[in-house]
Amino acid sequence: MSAATAAVPETMRAAVLRGVGDIAVEERPVPTPGLGEVLVEIAAVGVCGSDTHYLLHGRIGPHVVREPLVLGHEASGRVVAVGEGVDPARVGERVSLEPGVPCGTCPTCRSGRYNLCPQMVFHATPPVDGSMQQHVAIHASMAHPVPDEVSDVAAAMLEPLSVGIWACRRAEVALGDRVLVTGAGPVGLLAAQVARASGADVVVSDVAPQRRAVAAALGLRLHDPAEETAGAGPGPVEVLLECSGPPSAVASGLEALAPAGRAVLVGMGGDEVSIPLSILQDREVSITGTFRYAGTWPTAIALAASGAVVLDTLPVRTFALDDAAAALTAGRDDPGLVKALVVPGQARTSPDAPSPDAPSPGTSSTRPGQTPSPGTPSPDTSTSRPGQPPSPGSRTTPDTEDRS
């Protein structure tokens, strides 16, 4: 470890998934940053649907939890030490972590599509530990400095924001486009804001009134699928960003596409979905998938810092590390919750699990139009894999489970 360090302890606490439904806080050694790496003291970690899926089922497709695993890949923090070859001046920087480290040398990496790198090492994909712990070592290039305008919570949410940015790039969203976003979960709400910031006319569709209410608070135009009648859908639109996953949402979204429309399927409700060939052929629409992101963090930081994309006043709840199990299921129990986050530096004031309906002691929440509560990290405070790479077909779960 470089001599350039802040006060770094020898041990840390980590929320470890030990089996299906079994997560516990353990004491572990603080990692030592290697060549080209930084050591980050974690400030906040967002819960993704993939984390919840691992907790409840122990696997996602071919990715099986076979040994203790630290979850979490949406993280922010502060650099407290650097490894060899890293500028010591980086100690003290507030950063947002890009959780996938590619090889950098394969054809896909060299083409700029490093999200498809077959040697990608991605946090919280078995057997690679994630960020739901007090310290993480990561390649310095994947620890992106954030300005004071971006809070710790917002910096952690740059990861799902990047999913939305990548979806808009894949759809080639342009000024004046009419865009339909199906699914007002975390990724859908963020993708909709990115599309709006790109100059598009955006409408958001979701069956859940709680999620439509969040979208409305963001000033987004709404569509209620339950009120749709034949010939009275949200179309025609140039772009579909399908962020929910159910086959019915895919079908109705494709139906809304105008001739030469572009569809990006972001949510994943299952391994297969039916595509109506008449729409594909008669309208010459293009359909593609999306897998994580590449080169999105500078845009995400700029959008968050400028306020073009709202993060801090979304409905979020923060949990102490000891309440990680409650954080992992909070979104499932509260449809209006956009993001649950674990804050390792937050004190737990009660051993009881938080209520799914209201923040309990040891948690905090923000809602649209409200400022973060005292338990939420502010912009001015910083509390602050190796392992086998996942296969190139690995993916996280849908926006129905907070896919990112």
C-alpha cells in the first residue's frame, strides 16, 4: 500500500450473503489496493434487484452463490489509500464506483464496447464481492471523482443512471423524438429523465399508481395502461425504452412504435419474449437489447451535478449496515420506493427490522419535493475483484426488480 493513506483500520465490517435468505455482518480484513488501484471507504450502496434475487434465490441464471458473497454494485465513497502507480493526490477524493473492470485489451474493449468484455470482473456477481462493506479496492480508472453538487446518495445512484444513459444511447434518442418508457421503476424513471434531458418528448407508462405518482412528481407525462382502449394507446412514438420486462409491456410498447421506430429492451422478465413479426417487418422497426454501460459516468456526473436528472429528491431510504437484510427487501414491500441504500457509516439505533411502510430508527427517507432527512448523507459529508470473471452472458435483473 502506498504511503499516501488516510487513517485506514486493519479490519472492516461487511454484510455477507452466506446462503439463501441468510445475510449477516462479519468482520473482515480491509483489502490492500494493488497496482493501479485505490482503496475506497464506502459512503452509500444502492440495492439492485439482482442483490435481492441473490438473497431470495441464491442464483441468477448460471451465476450461483456457492460461497459467501458481499452484495452491492451501486456505490459511492472516498479514496483513503492508493496502490502503486496511482497519484497520491487522489486520497480524499469523493468518488462514484463503476463496478465492472474490463480487461482493456480484447477486441470489444478496444472498440469501446467494454461492457461486453468476456473477461469483465463485475462487483456482486459470484464469486466477486461487491460493495456492501466498509472498504473496497478497485481499479483507479473505475473510481470517478464527483463534485460537491453530487451527494453520496446521488453518487451511488450514478450506476442505475448509467443504465438509463446507455439505453438512450442504444436507442439514439434525439431532439424532438417521441419516447415511450414502459416501467417507472428506478431505471425507467432515470432513463425517462435522460431522454427528456436529450430534448425528447417523453411519456411514462406503469401499472402501479405509486410509481406513476413518482413520475408525475418529476414532471413526466403519464400513461395508465389500465385506461388504454383499442386505438388509444400512447403512440405513435419514435423510441420505446422497455424497462419493466413483462411480455405484455413489450407487446404494447412495440405496438406504439411509429414506422422506422427504435426499441431498446432494458427490463428482463424472462429468458424469452414473443415479437410480433408484422410490426417488425411492416414498420421496419429495429429492436435491440442493452447490457450494462460503457463510458457513461462523465455524462451521469454532469446530468446529476446540473440537476438535469433528479436524484436526491427521489423516494429513497437509507439503512445501517446491520439492517442490510431489510434494505434488500424494502423495494419489494414498498412499490413507491425508488431506491434503498445501505450506508455503512449510519448508526443503527434499533435492532428491530424497519417497517416496510415507514422509516424505522436507523433508517431515513426522502420523497419528491423533500430534502434528505438527517440520516441521509449530504453533499458535504463523505464517510467515507479479483475472482473469476462472470460469463459474457451474465446480466442483472429487470426493472421489476430494479435492473441495472
